[in-house]
Amino acid sequence: MFIYKNIITIEPGKRSGKPCIRNMRITTDDILRMLAADMSVEEILEDFPELGREDVLTAVEFSGLEGEV
């Protein structure tokens, strides 16, 4: 089920129901942890070529809205 900008999905049986990127197993928390570990967006995209820049930016945006969605 898409819940935010057709990018963030939540499925009860996947990653314990945590918000994921486009039905993948990469959670918004995973992306935030990578950024907190000083990875750049470009480095994340190199490590995870299935992600797009919009996916990473939407995860960051969603993290600020999560309590409201």
C-alpha cells in the first residue's frame, strides 16, 4: 500500500511493517541511518542502484511527517 507520494509503502509482513521505499526492503530508517553515518546521497545511490534520488529525498521528507501520516 502506497502511503506517501507513491514512493513510501507499508506492508505488515515486510520489515516488521516499517515504511519502505517502493515495495523494496529498504526502509526510510535505513536511508536516514546511512545519511547519519555521513554517506552522501550519491554514495547511497551508488550502493543501491535500484534507488533514485527522489526515493532518498522522499525518505528524508517523510521522516519529518511520519507522525502526521
